[in-house]
Amino acid sequence: MYKKNRIDIISMGCSKNLIDSERLIRQLSAKGYEVAHDPDRVCGEYVVVNTCGFIADAKEESISTILGLTQLKEEGDIKNIIVMGCLSQRYMDDLKAEMPEVDIWYGKFDWKNFIQTLPDRTDHAARPKSWERTLTTPPHSAYIKISEGCNRFCAFCAIPLITGRHQSRPIDEILEEVKHLVSEGVKEFNVIAQDLSSYGTDLYGKHALARLVEDMAQIEGVEWIRLHYAYPSDFPMDLLPVMAKYDNVCKYIDIALQHISDNVLDNMRRHIDKEQTLSLLKEIRNRVPGIKIRTTLMTGFPGEGEKEFEELVEFVRTQKFDRMGAFAYCEEDDTFAAKSLEDSIPQETKQARLDKIMEIQEGIALELNEKMIGSIQKVLVDRIEGETAYGRTQYDSPEVDPEVLINDNTLTPGTFVNVRITEAYPFELIGKPVY
């Protein structure tokens, strides 16, 4: 049987979704509910699924999760199913028709109404601020979402259709949140947005990312600031001297480039060409010595012939990205590409191209990691498993980048330790503490 006054939260998709789930957990806890964040042990009076609707695999996973919950509801293990997030924002009417077992549907932004519908289970009058949340990440690390939405309207991307236009959060509010998290023990801040490059342009009439990062860097207790999801077109160049100046701004940036062929970039509506892309990468590396760049690429987009793909292969080989992800193009409903470009490249060809560039990248990753052998790196310890401590350098974002394995289970999670790198593999390092 379900447990009365318990609410289970299942968060799917990206870290931006996770922040919404964490805010929901905080608000519900303040109302006196027992709130759990464990998708493998749901037994609540309410189960809330925060869905992802970005790509086909994510949609399928979200739908599969909801269907699994409807079975639990039929068996009496849970009472109410609440669905929110990107998938329901985009396909609300269709989902309602197909899944009548779901009790309440919310979209990406109106989920706060769920909080208002629930009766208080506590006499406490105080309510958390809108940005307060209960971290589900390790207590020393947090994501900071600085904006919602996107104005870029790339041909393949459905994000603007789901989240709407770009909206920056005020700097003062973000800094207040950072200071609050520092007071709770957070040391690492992973700054995220769909489009970091545009931060501030809507609120202040100009780029404000450099100002925000500099203000964050000067807050006592902020040990690491890491930047995710910059856009290459109209990149805020005033950010680079800030990154170079402050030791607690990680020499790391995640900037999705998608492709290098002018033909494909034009079809993608990326607002940048090959020459501009190469110039930007050179400038970033020159002005921030030692920076590690993470990027994402796509294979099989309409217009990618053998010539265009070979350009991409050469780009991967010569740029030697420190971190790289890639995926094969999949048509998304209602995007410009879906409506205007023919998806004529066979799936097998897309996948073969993807496999080829990822094989090249694996060799590059091993080559770059081997160069770190013998160096001493500052490592943030995340967890202990058995005899091994797992941590990350400033060049490694949680969940997506390599870890450093340290054969010392006496280390404390959330602390920094100097580690001498002794072995290297494509996607992990091995090291020993240096005291």
C-alpha cells in the first residue's frame, strides 16, 4: 500500500530539469510532506514525474516510466500520478488522451500550482524562497541555472518550442542563491543554461556572463565555478579574461559546436561558419591558457555528404577536444529541419559516422590523459566505494566527464586533495594522494 503524506519525485533528463525537481522537493518538504527522490522505491500518496522531451530516446524513457507507474497505481502501491516537465509541456493533449490513469498534468513552468493545491501538513508559516531547493547531488556540488529558454532556433532543436524565449535570472538573485548554498557546504558550482552566451542580454541589454562569473568568484567559499552550454555565435569574449584571472573559475567550458562544414552549419541555422568557429576556438585557447574544451557534435544532418563528413572527421582529429560527445541526427517534431529538410541519410550511415568520430575521439582522449601522468592535480573527492575514492579535477564535470580513481578510502567526500596521476585510460585517471 502507498504511504500517506509521502511524495516521490522522479527526475528525468538534464540537470536543468533536476533543479526544478530540487525546488519542488524543498517546497513540498516545507509544507510538511515526506519527500523522496528514489525512482527505484516509489510508494507515495503522490508520485511526480518530471519528464524530458528533448530527443526520441528521452521521450521514450519518460513514457515508459509513466506506464510503469500506472501499473503500480493499479496494484495499489501508489495513489496519484502527477506528470510535469518538458514532455508534457509539448505533448499535453496527446498524452492526456493516451494516459487517462495520470491524475494531474503540468507543463514545464506551471508545476508550482501543484504545491498550492496540497494542504499544509505543518503549522510553520514560513515558506522557502522560490529558488531554494533540496540538493539531490552530493552536498558539496550544485548546479546553478541562470536562464531559461533560447532564442537561437537551430533547425534541429525543439528546446525553444518547449521552453520559449530566452529569460535570464537577475544577477542579485543568483548571487543570493550561491551564498545560501555556500552556507550549506556547497563548494562546486556548475553554471548551466540552454544558452550561456546570451545571459543578461534580455535584462541588461548586453552580455552579463562575465560580470556574473566575476561576482561569483569573489564569494568566499566558492571553490570551483564551471560553465556549461555556451553557444559559439555571439560568444561573450569578455568572459575569457575573467576565466584566466580567477583560480576558482575552472579552466573548462562546454560549448556545443555541432559541425564544422559550412554547408551543414548553414542547414542547421547555427549563425556561424567554419572560419569563425576555428577563430573562436583559437581565441579561447590563447586567452585562457590550459583550458579544456568540451563539445558536442552531430552526424547525419541533412546536407552532410561524404565531403562534409570528412571535414568533420578532420576537425575532430586536428582540434583534439579534451571532452567530446556526439549523436546521430534524429528528426524532432515541428522543428525547421523536420518541416523543411529531407532526412534522407540512412540510419546505418548516421550511426557508422558517429562510431567513427567517437573512435577517433577515444584515441585523442587517451593521448591527452597520458600527458597528465606524473602531474599533480587538485581533485574534489565525490564518494568512496570499497577501497577506492572517486573524484574529479577542475576539468571534469559531474556525470559526463572522466573521474580520478584514488586507492585511499580514508579520504573524505567533499574535500580537495592533491593527487599525482600514475595511470591513464581514455575515460578515467588513476592517482595517489600527495601529502
